Amino acid sequence: MERKMANRKLIRLSQLKSKLAAENLEEIDWVTFGVIVKKITPQSANNGRTFSIWRLNDLRDLGQYVSLFLFGDVHKEHWKTDQGTV
């Protein structure tokens, strides 16, 4: 893990909103980790394509979460991922 994280900045999901407001994250090599705390049943978009929505949290502040929308090949490959997965 140390090798994978070398020269990268860890930003907790619960800090992401404040970091986006304060820093230009496009200029930083950063990573985050999240747990799937809720999965919405796959939905159909107006164009007929199916997508998934996951709610991610870092388990530090359960009131803060990020909604992740999965479309296309990403949806097809990962929609069955279990809630609770990191």
C-alpha cells in the first residue's frame, strides 16, 4: 500500500466537499476510499440505458456521503458488487 500511495494525497470522502472548495484537486494526484453503504436498484435512463447509483461513505461521518453513478461498461461490470464492499 505504501508503494501505491507514494506521492499521492489521501482525501477522506467526508473531507471531499471542503477540499474541492479550497484546493484545485485537478493539480494533485489524490485518492480516496469508500464503503458502499447503500445501493439503489438499477435504473433506466431516458435513452433506455441502465445505470446504478451507489452511496459511498468513509465511516467517519455517516452524514457525509458521495453518490456514485455507474454507466455503460462500468455498470455492467460492477452492478452486482455487494453493499459493504470497500
